[in-house]
Amino acid sequence: MIVTRSWLQEWIDLEGISMEDIAKTFNAIGLEVDRICEYRVPKKIVFGKILECEKHPDADKLNVCKVDIGSAIRQIVCGASNVRAGLIVAVATIGAKMPNGMAIKPVKLRGVDSEGMICSSSELGLPDIGSGIMELDSSIGAFKLGQQINQNPLFNDDLIEIELTANRGDCLSIRGVARDLSAAFYRPIKEYRVTDNDEKRGIGRMLSLVHEKGLDVNLRYKALDLKELRLPFIVKLRLAQIEEIGSYDVESMMLYVTHSTGVVLKAYRHNFFTHDEKMGKVILGKDEHGFISIKNEQKEIASIVGVIQKEESKMEEGSGTVVLEASYIPPDIVSKKMAESKIKSGPIFYKTSRGSEPKLEAGLSYCIDLIKKYSNSTTFSGTVELSKTFKEKIVTVIKQEIDEIIGAEIDKSVIAKIFKNLGFDTSKSSIDNFVITVPQFRHDIVNKQDIIEEIVRMVGIDNIPSKPFLLQEANRLKDDYSAYKKRSVYRQKAAQSGFFESVHFVFDEKKVLESYGFKTTKNELELLNPIVQTLDTLRPTLLTGLLKAASQNVKNGYASVKLFEIGSVFSPTREEMLKAVFLFSGERESESLNNTGKPAKIDFAYFVQKIADITGDIVLREDTTEHKLSHIYQCAVVVQNGEVIGELFRVHPEVEKAYDLDVTFMCELDFDKLSYESKTVQKRSKYQASFRDLSLIMPKDMSYEKVKETIEASQIPNLVRFYPVDKYTDETLGENMSLSVRFVLQSTAKTLEEEEITDVMETILGELGSKLGIGLR
Amino acid sequence: MKEWYNKINKAINIDALEEVRIALFGKRGLLATEFAKMKDVPNEQKAQFAKDLNAHKQNLMNEFTAKKIALETEALKEAMKAEAIDVSMFSTSSSAGALHPVMETMDRIVEYFSSMNFAVKTGKMVEDDFHNFEALNLPKYHPARDMQDTFYFKDEMLLRTHTSPVQIRTMLEMKPPIRMIAPGAVFRRDYDLTHTPMFHQIEGLLVDEVGKVSFANLKFILEDFLKYMFSDVAVRFRPSFFPFTEPSAEVDISCVFCKGEGCRVCSHTGWLEVLGCGIVDPNVFEAVNYKDVSGYAFGLGVERFAMLIHQIGDLRSLFEGDIKLLEQFQ
């Protein structure tokens, strides 16, 4: 919503209040100031009148004018196409400094002296109101030739753009904004005096209204014979300021009046409703969607109330018989209809769905007076109307409730005054109760908290004290804090291990996901309105997002990429699950003295170590993945505490290539399965531990998993742990390999004797020999 | 004897000194030879001879020890010099990763409210119309729905446009009093310099008996919170409109970039909008069937906070896993 100071001045006296105070007040009462713009026409720009205008002898496009600037008559060469004798114009005189920095000096243009410049609106720093010089007229108020134009408020003005919240339709007009200011500044609003325009011919002889019963709408029609309508300068300028313009002059007038008064106005050509140029018939009824449409006898639609006016019914000419319509439809009715069946709407829908001004006659009179002033039109007497009485809304609030919700005591007289200025009737109130009749234009006020909000914004939140809430300990909710904390702990660990946290949208591309073998959201549950095609489904995995990010980082010149993300993924039935994913690509670390400038590449062992540093102990089991992102021979499921918690793999070489990645490893875990229990301390032995290595000869294709399972199954006493430390192959071993396994032996009762150790090792070898057929070299 | 003092003092290194030691104190060394002469000395002179010789031995020993310590110290110094490194070559940057600025900011906010006794509740991203809109006083035709362009699914479910449905679910599940925050990702169908289809919110809710919760309480906690987040800032409340609160306000802080002087970031107003809040609308309580209660609610965008705290210019860059950005948070 755009307002200007000079325009507001038409509805409320703002004399003596600075623009800064006005802006501050707007913010304080909930009308957020979005933009302030100053229009200051420079000095030495004066009103002038073009007395003569002749073609320049040596230039086709130039005219030589004699301009009366009060104190003198100046010769000025002008290039505007609309220059002509008789115009009232703004003249930049010698010595004037234009907003663009140009200084006005006497010049010769193609041999002809020119003493000044006739200005266009944009040359003066005003909004562009169309090509050519400004054609001023009486609409700007009284002026004298030679007077500086910046003494006129229109040329020394301020514009404020307000970001209106959706409930404040009542402030979608200059008058509405002035009403709110009137409550804030305790200054009265200037009401428009409805004048009687009665002429001899009555409207009844040229227009009749036929309508269904029970329509929730107020309509009021006036008619006039339009003659030589000229769009006054003030209307042109202000429409440019509010960035609106009608297709035709009559429509521009309607937009201007609507913006000023808040009443929604339309102009129809009379002959749209008649075939014999005499009696017009306006037919009002519900259309197939339940909207209220206005038609002629041929059932052609002129407009849909509160939604749109059809081009065919608009008044194109500045002369001819015109039917003016003021309308009001309750905003909830029109917006509810629109939500049910979406039909094409015009700019008025924005106003009507938020609430336009219900007092129709004031807007209609204002409009007719304005048109008559700038044309030679005559009106028809009387109106044709359909008026429905809407039920009065009354809200009762107890004074104590007001104080309790605000948290401060507000004086009763202050409250009464606020409502009076806002146009609310409080005359039915008693000592303890406020009984408030809500005016129709405030459709947003329905309950007592709405009433309290009005008090809060007018009293000012700055004037409400801050008070700590007094806590009474009650049982806490079963909350998700520990889940949040777990996530935060793992994120910290991952960052400490060298991974960068990234966050991606939960959207991904269905086609790509499916090509890699991921199961995506079922078609019948799929997104209806994705934002772009490449984000057209919910992600079933975090892997692809991280691959894309890694690829981008490689393009940015990173030889080592370490990323992780903990986030939600979705099953085909749209079940949400939390996953953690890690990606490590390229070099292990950055180049440094440490690695003589040649850091090693990431490999399986190094990656697994990194992951275990974050997750705690993990066990890997050979497996393949359901998707096709993994290297089929470097792929494992991750097991923790006997439960599969995710997968870990090298990225398939083809995928690495597709994403321009060097050797890359990834690991995706079910976050909920990661442990977060407090550890229990094991009994520690105070005796020395012994270490023994066995170099086992075993087939190359035998999994270490088997060795491990066999030894574990034997439940050998005093064997604390064991792990592989070396793998060796050469020709003499053929299809076999040598695997060195280190065993740690320790008793909780004593230091083990050599024979006891030998016994344990014998038992292990015996088990391996009998169960797997493998033994020492 | 004199020359032997010189020999000790002139030894240039430990090895040379060792040779001197053998020549002097060894089994066949000078002193041994001199003591052997004792038998040839007349008896009356023997005592004097032994005394003189022992004095020499003691003095030579002292000289030797002093010289040995000096030479050893010298040698250690040399050895250390050989190990000298240019420390300036080892200036290094962290090899740790880093937390994402948005997530890290979220942690800080959650920390504040949980220390103020707010419970943390998270919820699902896929929601239904009732919990996301209807129960929050946003009926189907409400113009405020325009503000939140929504992602819908074919089965009329939707992606939550705010974390408020978590509050509705919590209220339906629990009995008052309630003090909670709901942090999480939310979705709106918008994509440009200042909008991404996914971003993060934290919303708070406090519900207690009727008459207990006031706007003044809301003012207190938010002022305190904003000072915790931004330290020395001015806080301003502006009346505003949200369908689920009434009275409602938007909260501004004095611009952290220009200290309220006016700059490009704050559009020369000196203020930055950071929060929305209000007293819970009775219609919301009605939707969850709460009677005789009062409450306040507030909500904020985590990205907005992160961008202000870290002076990040481009919202979209936060969702690209860009190490160039992330490594600055090491």
C-alpha cells in the first residue's frame, strides 16, 4: 500500500508532524514501513504558461516557445511532442540545478536562443507520467505564474510504502490509513461530504436492476452522460506514484478514487446493458461456481463482483453514457469462493478478498464530483441499488482480561479513546465490561483478543513492561532433547574427524535416483507441485546429494573432499528416517611438509578408520548394496553391537567418472541405530597382557570373517581380543595367502605362564585346523 | 706437571679429553707411574711426596671434570643446532572439518531455550492440512495462506510450511502447562536470492492457566534471548499480524552491521526483523480443545540468524555443501 503525505493530508491534518514521526508511528501501530521516497523538486523551477509555440526554423523536432513566467516572458526551445500554446508548465529557469546534476544556462539551440527548459516529470525527479512535458492544471490547487513549484505540496512530497499484513484490508486506501493515523495522533479524520448531484433526468428511466434473492453483496449504481473527460494532472501523477494505470481514462479515474476512498468502483459503458440505447438492464445472479456475476440481457458477463471486470464492458471513451458501480462483498465470502474454485481474477480481487470499504455512497459521490470537475458531464438523479444489511458484530471484553493478557494495567479512558478514534462504538459498555460494536470495515476483528490487539498497537508495545514468566515446576514433557543432543554430539565428532557438515534440500531428481536403483516415493504419494524438475521427489538417500556437492567442490579445485550430512530421507511410503552419510574423496589430507607435497589417496582402511573414529567400534561384513553407486568388490554392511547399521563402500568407478571424482568412499548409516547409550565399564585385569602373532596360510578367497567367527565361537578363555596386522602373498604361496593375526591374552587372576599361553595358542590353531582346514606356514 | 694442566685445557673435544684422561689417570698413566716412584723415596720424605702428589691428582681431577662438563655442554649445543628447523614453515591450518553454520546456530538457540526450561519437540516433515493450517486458524480461504506457498502431495498431504504443526501435535498429546520449542526444516515453494524451498525454523510455545501468561512475559523472554544471541543490541516490537496469534508483533533488533546508523543490509532503517510472536489466538486453543488457558508463541528463521551472525550474503550458498564456505567455520 502506497501513501503520500499530500494525499493523506486530504483526509487528516498532519500539519506539524514530521515525516520521521509519521514513519515511526506507522511501524508502532503495525503498518510496517517498507520504503520511504522523497519528492523534492529543486529551486528555481517555476510555473509558466506557453503563450506562443512555433516550429524551429532549422530543426523538425524542436519548437520555439514564448513562455510567461510571471516576472518576464522567456524564449525557450522545447523538443517535447506535446508542447503547444496555452499549456501550464513547469519551467526550469536560468540557475536551476536539476536532480540529475545538470545546471540550466542560457544556450543556443541550432542558432536559436533558449533561456530555460520546460520540464517533464522524470526530469524533476518525479515518477514518469508518460512522454513529454508535464501539462499542469487546476487539479494541483492555486498557483501563480513565476511561483516556485516546490511551494506546492505535490512537488515537495513524501511517499511511504507500507507492507500491509493480510488482515488489514481496511488500510488499503488513503482514507483507511488516515483513520489509523487519526487514532494514533488523536486527530480527527476529515469525512467526505456527500453532495447531492441531482439533475432532472432520473436514473430509473435508463437503468434497471434484476437480481436473485439472498445475494451477499451491496451494490450501488449511478449514471452520467460523460463529456470531454480530461484526466487531471494530480490523478496522472498519483497513479504513477502508486504504480497503477487504467486501460482507459475513465478506468484510471476509478482506480484513483478506489485508492483514495477504499470503495471498489467500476465504470461500464451504458450500451453494454442495452440494445436500443435507452433502457439498460443489469442482471445479477450466481454463476455455476457460486460467484455473483453481472450480465446483460444477452447473458454476456460484464463483471464478477469482487473478482474481475471484463474488458468488453469497460468505458473506453471520454464521452458517452456511463454507469458507475460501487460494490462491497464480504471478504471471507469472496475468498472462500475463490479457494473452492479458482477462476481468473483481476487486480480488484486483492482488495475485495482483504476487505474493501463498505460505505459505498461516499466513494461514489467522491467519484462523481471528481469526474464532473474535470469534464462537462451531467448526472442522472438517484441511484439504483441492492443493499443487504450485514449483522453487527459485538465483542465483550472484561477489563481484567485486557490487563492479564497485556501484562500491564491500561487506563479505561485510554481504551475508550482508542476505540472512538478507530471508529468502534463503545457506548454500550458498563463499568467492568467493554461492549464494543465492530465497524463493518474491520472484518478482521471477531474476538476479544482481536480487541486487545488494537489496544496493544495503539498503546505501543514499547510502553508495555517486560516481565519474567513465573515458573511453577511441573512435569516436563517427554521431549526430544536427547535425540537432538545425540545428533549434535555425532555432528561434532564428524567435524573433529575432518568432515564438513553440509545441508541439502530434502528434494532430489526422481529419474536420476531411479537410474541408480533407488526406490523413490510411490507415484500416488508423489509431490504435486515440485519447484523444478531436478527437485521433483523426496530423497530416499543422502548419498546422491553429497556426490553432487563433492563434484562441485572438485570443480572448485579441491583435491580432497570430506563431507557429511545428517538428515531426513523418505521411504516409498513417505516414512521419514534419519540418516548419516559420510563422503571422502581424493587425497587424505592437504599437501604439506608432512607428506612431502604428495598426500596419499584415500583407501578402504583409512576411510573405515575415519568412520570408526566417529561411530565407535564397527564390524564390516562383505555385502552388496541395493543401489548401483557402489564398487561391487569394495562394499560392506556396517555392524555395530550385532546390528546392521548401514553400508560402507567405494563409489563405483563409473559413478566416480560421471561425477568427475577421484577415488571416493562413502558410508550411509541409519542414525537411529547408532549407539548413544552410556558405556558400562568392564572389569580390568591388573596383570600383564601377552601378545602372540600367528601367520596363517589360508586361501586368498577366504574371508577373514570366517576366521573371526570360528575363533569367537570357540570361546577361548583368557583371549581378550585379536586382530589382523599383516597380509602377504607371493608366487610360492600360489592360491594362498599369509595372514598375520595378533592375539592378546590376559587373565584377571594372575600373570599367564608360558605354558598356559602356548596352550591357548594351540587351542586356537586346533580350532582353525579342524573347522577351516588352515594352519601355520 | 704443569704441562698436563695445559693438556687438559687444550683438549678440543671429548675424544681428545678422553686420551688425556687415559694418559693421566689410566693404569699405566702418569699418576700411576708417579705413585710407583714412591718406593724409591726416602722414608722421611715419603709423607711429603705423597701429599704433594695427591694434591696434584685432586687438582688435575677437578680441572678434568670442569673441562668435561664444558665440552659436553658444547657438544649438546652443537647436536641441537644440527636439529634446527624453520618453524615458520610449519604454520598450518586446521585439518578438522566444521559444523554447518545453520546447524550450529540452531544448536545455540536450542541451548538457550532448553536452559530456560523449554522442552525440545521435533516432528515429521510430511503433514496434513489440519495440523499445518486449519488448527492454526488458517482456514482454506484465508488470504494469509498466500504468504506460504505450499508443496502438496497427490494425496492431499503437504510439506509443513512452518514448525507450528509440532506445537499442535504436542498440545493434542499433552496437558498444560507446556513450555516447548520446535526446531526443524520447513518448506515453501519459493526459490530466489532470498528464498530457498527448504529452510529451518524454531518456534516456541508456552501454555499455562488462564490469566497467567501475558504479552509482558513474551517481551521478557525474547529480549533476553536476543541479547544472548547478539549481545549488545536494541530490541523493538512492532504490532503485526499472524493468524495464530493475537495480539501479534514482529521483533526487530538494531542493525548488527551499522549499529543502527542505517546501511544497505537494513535498508537504511537501522533495524533488522528477526522474529514473529504473539499471544496464542483463542481459535488455536479451541482447535486443540484447551479451555481456560493462556499462552504465548514465537517463531524465527534459523538461516536469517546464521546469516546475520556470520554475515553470509547468499542464502542459496548454504545448501550447496561448498567447502569454500564451510572451511571458514573450522
